[in-house]
Amino acid sequence: MTIRVTVWNENVHETHNKIVGDLYPDGIHGAIADALNKADGIAATTATLQEPEHGVTQERLDNTDVLIWWGHAAHGDVDDAVVARVTEAVWSGMGFIALHSAHFAKPFKRLMGSACNLTWREAGERERLWVTSRNHPIAAGLPDHFELENEEMYGEPFGVPEPLETVFISWFQGGEVFRSGLTYKRGAGNVFYFRPGHETYPTYFDSNVQRVIENAVRWAHNPAMRDPAPTDAPNVPVEQALEPIEARGPSLHADGEEGFK
């Protein structure tokens, strides 16, 4: 089975900043998709903020097994209708991977239900990532730790819900630490947040970072059939209960409809 991945990127820095444009001539999304397309069993395509419906139409999501999201400068420009569409796709079983500044992206914040705030510093300092769960699939093939010579610092406290698992913890040259690889379950969808990836550094060309993203795609993929109605909350009438029961007491609902008996 081929895992269908859509790599989404706002594609703003690459088109407005020469340093970023020279570093990622095909965009951050292009660099990530290119690395994934070299892996067996993964087919990655891209989408950007500038496309109609930001490139994530309902049809596109229906044909996406895992959505990777990178955003920074234009979180507020993402249409709320698209955010709702992405969120429901995750609830129905699509995997979602948020990278770096996507901690503040609308879809991630909605899935987390929290502020998702943190401390930060852009100084190009060394980041050392420690594997905190050696047997986790996302850490497969990695050493106990690896380093990125230049990265933006993110520091605790990180305003997200308690994760299912913490796969990586980062230490920065300035002394801060950060929970940099977190897993969640939202509805039927698997969610992973991975911290590295500041746009002015070649992070997404690093082999260990590419390995993490590939592993995360395989982990986030849910091969089961999507839930077609993840937001439904149907009424189960008394007569349809699995065991015989009788209605007791007053009710605002009669025969599944709102009203008074």
C-alpha cells in the first residue's frame, strides 16, 4: 500500500526572502516532498497557501493519508473553512504532522484545544535532540541523539496538552530544553508535532530530520477506512437500546425530536 502524503506550506518566506529562497529554491514543501518520494511506499505531493482553497480541497483531503503542515508568517491568512475541513479529516482518520512553527497553526491549535505557546530565540544556536523513547517507531534507525548546528530555540513551557508520548527532547546551546517530538490521538487520527525546521537553516536536508519525518508518516498513517461522519452525535431511541428498558422521568426529547412529552 502506498501512503499518500500532502506536504502543505504557506510558501511565504521562500518568495519574500532571498536567504530562504536560495536555501529552498523549490520551497520547504518541495524539499520535504522530494525526500519522502525517495522512500519506499510513499507518494508525496505539495500544496500551498496561495492555491485556491489553499490547495486542500475536500477531494484532496479525501485522497490524503497523512497531511504535513508548515506555517509561520501567515497563520492568520488560513481560511477558517479550510481549518474546519482539515480538523474533521483528522478526526475521521487522516494523519497530521505539524512541523516547527506550525505549533501556532490554526489546525494544530484547534486539534490541541490550547494556546500552544512557547518561548523562542533566533540565534542560530546548536540543538541537540535526545531520543526519549528508543523503541518508538518514529525513532527507528536513529542514534540516541543527533545535533543540528544552527537552529531557532524553542523553550518550555510549551502550552500543549499532555501528549500520549514524548519521543524527543531538545537541548539548546543557550541552556533551554523543549519537548520536541510529541504524539497525540484526535478522533481516529494520529497527530505528531516535530520541532526543528526554522526557515533560514538547512534543517530539512539533514538526514536524521528526514528520517524522523519519514518514520512519522508511516506511524501517522491509519490504513482503516475513514469515519464518514466524525462529528455526528446520533440519538438512540429507547426502543433501539440493546437491552429492554423503559423511559423514566421527564424528557425534552420525544421520538428523537426536541420537544416535551
